[in-house]
Amino acid sequence: MTQAVLTAVSDGICVITLNRPESRNALSRDLTLRLCESVFAAEHDAAVRCVVIRGGQHFMAGGDLKAFNDEILGGTAAETRAAFDRLFRDAHPLIMSLRRMPKPVIASVAGSAAGFGLSLMMACDLAIAAHDAVFTLAYSLIGASPDGGSTYALPRIVGSRKAMEIALLGERFDAATAERLGLVNRVVPADALEAETMGLARRLAAGPTAAYGRTKALLNASFASSLEGQLQREAEFFAEGATGHDFAEGVRAFIEKRKPGFKGD
């Protein structure tokens, strides 16, 4: 049986590849569980300094509707609800781990990013897309409301009015539009996607990863913080970082006009 998720770690970079090409990486329960395992392992592996999530020809075409029809629908209302509750219990820790882990996560998007695929992409810190990638939230097209944290991330990225349009209409949009809306950071030629992704990953993995982690936590907390609370948190995090190797190394490298050698502490 083909592994639903492939994981490789090299030079501080963990590359997680979704591997259900026959279904455009539609989110099955097995893929969800395997992806959770890989993300959790990367979160807690001190050797991992940056994470890349990719999907081959397609990033992810949403939930596995065939499995929904064959395995879940047709039972009683209670049975259907219980089955989807299990799927959510499997998937929610994945989104939380991506937001929580103190290391940068890059989504590398080729082909389609639909439904939960778009949710997964938005849960990552940065996103690079091939110029021919296609995006849609899609839930409304099957009579469903969104999941995977998309209703949390989408209005924060694109604004409430545009988020409502994307969610209600379920229309497809291209990579240029995704970049204009701020959903992806960069759009590159399809044949350059892997090289551009790994170039960015190597840059991040060589950087001050502990500082990246504190920065990520600060930005994520800012939506629920007062200005006073955020200033206090910034002061605490800065003081914490000032005691580590990377801050002293960064200051000295700047003064000495050389490239710093960060260790991630």
C-alpha cells in the first residue's frame, strides 16, 4: 500500500510530501493521521529548523468526497455526525501544530489547493505557488460550511468582505489573484517551484530560528491582544532572546560587517 505521506529531513529542513496522486491528495482519514504524525515529529525534532509541505502535481483537492459517500453518508444522522466528529478530532491538532510550532512552515503549492487544501495552505506561515496553481474554498459547492481553520485565517488575510465572497461563492481563482490577495507570498514558474521553495527553506533553516519562533508567536497572538499586552509580550520575548547566542552573534556580525552564523538559540 502506498504511503499517504512521505517525510524526509536533510540539512535542518523537513520536507513533507502528500502522496495520494490518484485523488489529487484528497484528505482521507489515513492521510490526515499520517500528516499529523509527520508534522508533530517535525515540531518536536530539534534538528528540524524549517518545514516544507508540498503535494506533487497537486497540493490538495479538499476532502475525499468518494470516501464520504461510500463510507459515511447513508447511515443515520447520529452515525454521520459521529464519523465527521472523528475526522475533525484527527485534523484539528494538525492545524494547531502548524500554528504553534516555533519554526517556519512553507506551503509549496502546485496544481489545485481546494477546500481543506486551502485551509492547510493558510495554516502554514509562508506559501509559494506555481503560476498555474488554482485555488477555491469550494465548501459551498457541496452544501457544506468551511473547516480546517479557514474561517479563522481567511478574513485575517484577505479581509472580511473578500473572505465572505470566497467562502460563499466558492469560485476558482488563479495564482496571480492569490498573490494579490496575500494568500501566497510568491508566484513562480511551475518548473521553478521546487528550486524556489527549497531556496527559501535553506535561507530560513540557516537563520535565527529561535527568533523566528518568537516572532511567529508574537504575530499570531497579536489578533487577540491589546496594544499594552502586545508591548509587554514583545519586551519579554526580546529580553529572552537577548540572552542567547544568536542575538550576540547577530550584533557582532553587523558591527564586523560579516555574515552571522546563527545556531537557533
